[in-house]
Amino acid sequence: MFFNLAWRNSKRNRSENLIYFLTMVTAVATFYIVLSLGSQDVMRFLEEIESDAVNRLLTMLMPTVYLFSLLFVFFLVIFANKYQLECRSRELGLYLMFGMTKRHLFIQIMAEGLITSLLALLGGLICGGFLSEVISLATARLVGRGIIAHQSSFSVSAVLLTTLGFLMIQVVALFILCGKLFNKEIHQLLYGEMAKKQQVGKMSGNLFSLILGAVVLTLAYWVILKYFMVAGGMMIIVAVILGIVGTMLFIRGLAGLLSAAAASVKRNTTHGLYIFTLRQLHENIVHKYISIGVASILIMLTIMLIADGSTRIMSYGNQMTRGSSVYDFTVTGNEATVEKYLSGKQMQPYVADLSRMETGTMKRPASVKANSFIDWSGLREQVVLNLPPEVKDHVTQGATSYEFGTHQPAALNLLGYIDTTGASPFLIPVSSYNKLLEAAGEKAITLGSNEAVFYLNPDFSGSAQEETTSMLDQIAEDAQANGKALLSIDGQPITLVPFVPTKGLTADENVKIITALIVSDEVYSEYVNPDTVTVYHNFCIPSETVEADGLMVSIMEARDLLKPSGLYCESYLDNFGRQLFYVISGSYTTLYMGFMLLIIACALLALQFLTQMRETKARYATLSILGARREQMKRSINQQVLWYFLLPLFPACISGTVGICAMQHYLYSNMAKLQQSYPMLLVMALVVVCMLALYGVAIARTANREISKLNWKEISKLNWKPNS
């Protein structure tokens, strides 16, 4: 009998309070998704490439995310259960009045909660498992570059941790809420607490709050756009504080507009319930503006986090190409040992285009009078001429400092490369670089003793490579046409040769060279510092081997053969895996946190609206007495729900857009990265809209069901009709 009662009550609660059950299912699903990260395709692949980094991620970062998730989910669960128990306070009071002890009532509530939790776990795990598969497949396709194969996965550990964490949170939440509930007197449970007289505030005060909030928000936007990176990022904190205060004031002031709108409407109360709808919204915002403001801030953070995660996946994922990469393997060590091992019988099927890459820095003059053999002044002068008018050069135009990066003009970047190259630039003999060009299928170059190529490593230049290289080539071409030498080495004029293909020097990041001079072998031998010379042996996997076994399998096999040699080696997949790890670890975390915050915001808005609906239910009975129909009231509720979600969404979208613009300017380097992420941003935006719509529909259905519970038969007896 006890079980039947608990089952019947839990079933009724789920059907009558869809928001409660939906929140539980969503919380479980998000739990599982983040905990099953280690079993997804990308992470399986990365465990082969970056095992240490992946282990640190799964053993250090993910537990932290798990703990934060527990806190978020605890907030959701306790808020949802609080609303659920408050809706049942009369029922629970009747149980106590009829003789049920608080102990038995507590056990019954726990049993009902356990049944609902198990069903929510089942639904959430099914949804989470499906979404996890979709995410795994989509990520493998978006950033896997055909290397990562999809395998269906099911994480038992994620299921166990999700079940344990969720049930623990549910028990703790119900224990706390039941303690508060049982401290009330029976008459308080039966009839509720005395409603406080609601003050909606003065019109002038609301308008002042609206204007002040708009001003503070504008100030926050100005700070974040203008001084994002000032004072070590401290101005970000100032902008955040101003944004929070401004959002709260703005939301509070919106009630003034609603009050003015209600006062200006000259419609019959029974025709659309316009005034009633606006007054309900006005009152709700005045008394719940903190909750609405918090929801708006959470939605804003959701927008920024989702934009950041999407941009990381798409833009950085698109950069993980073989664009500048030529070789599949780089091996370093004793030259004789390397050459002997790579020419061995077991390595022959995996070695093609074997080449020797030699680099070193330029030696310094023996004379104390000269600091360097190289003079950059001619090239520097031409680059300064291409600086935008608003940009000052710290050497020639009196600026105290300047910064260069991928978000800066090409001339400033090039100037930065020149200045950081310094008195001892890296040198590359043209013979080594020609081997690289040959492996890439490019035409070899010939350099005289008075010629050089200014090399910009594409692995470090990123998205600014093309623009910066184009400017450099144009300057070199103009100088060549005019017979000008832009450099000098030991007093000898050097002509820069333009339009030479720039490729990565090795398979991975072995070479930490940002810039270098490619010179003739004679110049290299004369001016290179022998103590700084490093030799790299590069090779590619033969095309027939790749076609037969695939690139990933071939590289794995070659790596396994190289391990016993004791030689240090890195492959293209190491570089690919390292980049992919940073993309995935960052994007997964931000996207997960974004959607978690969205769920909290939706649940907060939903439960706050339903609480106000329950507190003002008597007003709808009064409207019925005055002649309002049930359909009119439901239409009024639907309009209230719509505007209740749109009001926090409006400032959230504006603030989120400003935040994205700031991140775009200071973090994403250039517009191309954000443009690359537009397809995924569109998908994520649709997901957010669907989530908001789902909660909105659930709220409207729950509120309409409350209207249907009114005793319309008794009300109809009291309805009066005006004399015709």
C-alpha cells in the first residue's frame, strides 16, 4: 500500500509538474555527457598521441568540472524540489492532520523522490548517451580530418558516477527541504502563509532605474571593448561588476515601461486581458528582478561560452591542416645512428623523401665595436612606411612601446618579427631548404652570396601568415625592381628574394624558429655559429603505404619501430594531436559550462514564474467572476511566458554580442576565425532557442493546467451578466 501511494504520487507529480521532471532529466543528461568524455572518439585518439596530457585532463581537470557540476545540479535540484513541495504543501498538511507522523511522511517523500530520480536517471542516461554519441561523431568529423574513426561507446564509469552524484544530491536536497517544511505549523501547510502586500514601486523610480541601468551597461561595454587587456586583465573584472549592476538596474526599470504600457491601453478588461497581463508582468519583474537579472547574466554567459567553444572547434580545427606541413616524421640524434637506422630494412617501407635540415644562429663579430654582422635598417625603414597612420613605431616615431600579434596590422607584425629577430638571426642553408621544397613538390631556388630569403615560420604566424608574407614579398619586389638592398651582412648588401614558398621545417614543433634567413651555403658556412647548429632528419610515409593502411596506422607502425632505437622522434600526428587536445579540452569545457548555465537560467525563470502563478491564482478566479473566459486566461498566460523569457533575453543578447566582439578583437585574432565558426554558431543558436522554447512550452502547459483546476462550476454560479 505504501509503495502504491508513493508510486501514484510520484506519477501525478511528474505529469502535473513537467518542469520539475524535465529539469531532472536534463541535469542527468549533462552529467553523463561530461563524464563520458574519456570514451569519445577524439579522446581515444588523443590517448595514443598525448597520453600524459589526456590523463592530466581526465584526472585533474574533469574532477574539478565534476565538482562544479555537482554544485550546479544541486542548485537545480533543490530549487525544483522546493517548488514541488510548496505546490504540495496542502496535501502534506492533510497527511499530518489525519495522523501521519513526520517520520512516515519523510519516508514517503523520500520514496517518491527516489522513484522520480530513478526514472529521471533512466531518461537522462538515454538522452545523454545519444547526445554523447552525436557529439563524438560530430567532433571526429569536424576536426578529425579523416584520421579519427567513429566507434560507438558506452561509459560504465560515467553511468555509475552520474547515478551516484545525482542520487546523493537528491537525497541531500530533500533532507534539507523536508527539515524546513516540517518546521511549519499544520495550518501554514494547509492555508499557506499570509501573503505580503505587494508594492510595485513608483513610476518615476522605475524609469530612473531603467535609464541608470542603460548608462551603467553602456559604461561596461565601453570598458570591455576599449580596455580589455589593460592592467593584466583587471579591467575585465571592472566591466563584469558594472555589467552585473547595470543588468539588475535595467531589468528593474523595465517594470516602469510595462506599467506605462498598461496605463496607456484603453481596452476592455474582458477583451484580451491586456492590462491584466501587463500588470502581472510588471509585478513579477518588480519582485523577481534579481532572479530575472541573474537569469539574464547566465544567458549572456551562455552566449559567450558557446561562441567561444564553437569558435575554438571550427576556426582552430580548420587550421589543423597539412597546409604548411610537408613531413610525417622528424628524427634527431647522432647523425650516423639516425641515417643507419632509417635506411634499415624494417624502416624502408615507411621512409620516403629522407632529407637533412640544418639550422643555426649567426655568430657575433669578434670586434667589440660591432654588435652584429647584420643590419636590418633598410628593411625596417620600408616596413615603417607601411604602418597605419594611427600606429607608432617605438624607434622612429617616439612611441614608448608597441605590441604585435595576429590581431594587429600586417606592417606592425612584420616590424615585430624584425625587431625580435635581433642581432643573431637563425640561418638556414639553401641546400637544406631546397630538400624541403623538393619533398613538397615545389621548385628549388638558387641564391647568390648577395641574396637571401626572409623566412617566416607558418607554424607560428598562424592566420596572419598570408597577409604578413604578402607585404614582405611586395616590399622585397619593389626593392629588387629599384635595385635596392634591404639588408647587409658584414657590410655586404643583401637583396631579399620574394615569393619563395614557406613550409614548416619539421613534422612537429622541434624547430622553435619564428623567423630566419635562408642564405647560400657559402654564406651559411662563413657566418653560422657552429655551437648552435642542430640537424634534423625528416621523412614522409610513402604514398603507397598510406593508400594501403591509412596515414594514422602507418604513422603508428613507424613510431613503434622507432621506439627501440632510442632516437628522439616526433610525427605529424603528434603535432596534430597536440593542437587537437588544446581545442577539445577548451571547447568541450566551455560548451558544457555554457549549456549548464543555460539550463540553470531556464529552470530559474520557469520555477519563479510558476511560483508567482501559484501565489496569484485567486486573481484568475476573480477574472472569471468578472466574465473572463478560460481561453482568454490561457492566452494571457502564454503572453506572460513569452515576455517573461524575452525580457532577460534582450539585455543578455546585447551584452553577449559585446562580449563576443571583445573576445574576437583580443583573443580570436581576426574576423576569419569567427566567420569560420558561423555554421556551428548557427547550430548552437538553434539549440539554445529550442531549449528556451521547450522550457517556455512546459511552463505554459503547467500554468494552463493550474487554470483548468479552478472550480469553474462554482465560479459560474457567481458569474453575473450585465443587463441587456
